[in-house]
Amino acid sequence: PPKNCHHIYGNYITAKRIRLMDMLMSQLGISPSRLRWEYIGVPMWRNLGDAIKKMDEAIRKIGSLNLRG
């Protein structure tokens, strides 16, 4: 949950960074769905495996990222 970070402002700083990354990825033509942020606090550590599995499935559906530089 947003107010459950022991670093006091960690969740808010991360939320700001995620919004910035979403904008940057969109500008680069990369689907922002390749980036996901999940609230997983210490009491919810068992949810980490599920979050990783869901992200892995989502990335596999999207497919590989083909960047040409």
C-alpha cells in the first residue's frame, strides 16, 4: 500500500519515476506495458512470486523488443 513504505517517501518517489519511465518509453516507441510497478510490502512478500509470474506472462505475450540503433 502507498503509505506502507519504511523509507517514508519511497513509494511516492518510485511512483514519480514510473510515470517518467512510462513517458520516456512511449516516446521511444516502447510499450509502457513492459514496465510494471507492484506494491509488495513485507507482510505481502508471498505475493512477489505471483507478481513476477504475471509480468513474465505479459512480456511473453508482448514478444521480444526489437530496437535498432
